[in-house]
Amino acid sequence: SSGGEADVYSKKMLSRECLSAFIVPGNTMSEGYRIEFRGQEMAEISFDMGNSRDLERVIRHFTVDEIIIHGLVGYPKPKILDLVDFLSGLKKNNDRLVLTCVVHDYFSVCPIRDLLDHEIKYCGVPSDLNYCNKCLAINPLMKFAVPYVQADYPNLTIALWRQKFGDLLACSSGIICFSQNSIEILQKAYPDLPSDKFEIASHPVDQLRPVVIHKTSEMINIAILDHMTIQNGAQIISQLASYVDYYNLNIRFHIFGNVLEPAESFGLLKPLVRHAEFQPSDLPNLMEDNEIDLVLAPSIYPQTFLYAIEAAMRMHLPVAVFDIGASVERVKFYDMGMVLRQQDPKYMVEAMGEYLNKKISLSFGAKAVSYTHLRAHETVLD
């Protein structure tokens, strides 16, 4: 595992085992691995390993009979495709070994695990691999998201990448996904993978109580329950807030998470309210205290699972998502869910206001004008 929701999910799975080992990348790119032993009735024990040979020794010494791969992003030693070959070899050389791949991201499909192309848009997993090769060569996310892949494979082709990962997926005992959409994306990249190799599993989420929102003003409060990055829709929120700020609309965006990018513009926009980091158990109180009307999940890539949606549904709050990834699957079965078909600020403001049946207004001095009246008489930042 290599962090994030994959880390949370894998640790919860391992907590049910009598004895298990959790292998993560070293603390720096120059280190290899760290292995953490855990069990129901034992204190955690960990130590560092230098390379995959050490890892193989541990597997043999403890007669490991099951390996669950939660993610391979961030492992510096050996080179990533050599590590994939190593894992495939473990299974091929031991028929009794159960090797399961859990799909927390799409690193097996592309080095850009979020599947954002060079224009920072969801690529849709094109069938034209020449397009993929050109994208790998110029995609700015290669440098920022996976610099070690770019350094180790300066002339990488998507065919080589999928040959290696396809071999691992093919020899695995099973592939666990959290949505049908993830299965479709993997089968688009690997059409030879049989459907019976896949399993859809639920992602554990802490129980949250339903909220009761008491409104004290006409302010529309929209919550974003995620860290702000390009992938998670930072640019979308920045544009939305700029739009709202320009027209002085009665909307506030509450960010419950770290702002990683673009930090400078976020600090200058009045409609943005940044909150300190929180514990999941605090969310119902935070939603009520801030009179949240809707939870917006502005991710621009196909997430395999989105905590914000699950949390909002458990709290019985309205949810808005883009028509991308697993989010749509969850929202379409939710009575208070809406799917945004465009990422344009004007459209989003209108759609969310209409959905909430809220009056969106703006003020010029002391004079208030309804937003619907404005739309009829002005062109709004097209």
C-alpha cells in the first residue's frame, strides 16, 4: 500500500487478521521498504528492508500464503516495472499463493494513475495507443506525480507499461474493485481480462449520524470534503469562487481539507471558507454548525471511491458530482444526489441553485437583484 484511502482500507482489512504484514515504501526515495507486522493481540512491530530480495526472504521465512496489492505508487526500488515482474514471478512460481489486486487507482492502466491527459482532462482510456505515447511524453503530471517513472523510463511506451501490468493482473487470483466503472476502465485497457476475475467490494466508512440543518440566513453553504489538488477539482472551485465573488452571490464554499493547490488564489477569494483538519466523527457537527446545504465533489478524474459522497449520504445531505467515475454510480441511487454535466461555473451555480430550490441573489450596494433576473439580461462570464 502507498497511502490515502488505500492505506485506510488495507489497515482495516488487516486489523481482522491474527497476524499480517503491511509493506509500504521507505520514508525517502533512496530507501526501499518498511514492513509492519500487526495482529489482533500484539503490538505493532516494524523494520526496514533494502530491496525486493529482502522482501522475498520474508515471504519465504513466514511461508506467506496470501499477498494483497493495494497500490504500487511510490515504490522506488527496484524500478516499478521490475517490481511488477517480481510480484508476477512470486505468483507464477507458487500456485498455492493467493495474490489479489485491489483497485484504489489506475496506476495499472497508466503511470498517470488519475487518467488525466496532457490537457489535465480525463482521457477516457483511448484505444489509440499512439495518443497515449504522445501524452506520456508531454504530460506535465509525469514530472510532478511520478518523477521516478519519468527518470527510470524516459522513452516509456504505454504498450510496455500495460504488458507488465497486464501480466500481473492476468496471473492474479482476483481483482477487487469498488465500482462497476472501475471494472469497465480496466477491461477497456485489458480486454482479455475475464469478468469472473473481478469482484466488487464495499469500502468501509465510519458510521455518521444524519444531520439537521437549521438555516439562519439565505446564504447557500456548499461543503467540499477533500484536500484541494488539481485532480480533486481545485481549479473548478477556484473558478466557481471567482465567479461568485465577481457577482457577489450569496454562496460560500467551505473547504474541509488541506489546500495543496492553487494555494495563493484560494487565500484571496472571499467566498472560500477554509476549515481546520477534522476527524470523521466531527463531520455531523461541522455540517450543522456551518449550515451546509450541499456537499460538492468536484473531482475531475474517475475516482475508484470517494469518501465525501459516502459521508454525505450517511449524513442525509444533498450531493453533487460530475459525470465521471464511481461517484455517479453511488449518486444515481441516492434520493438527494445530482449529476453535473458541465464544469462551467455559470452552469454549476444555476444547476445547484435550481436543485436546492434556493434563491441566488447578488447585491450592488444596498440593492438586491435576483440571479434569475440577471441571467435574463446579462451575459455572465461565458
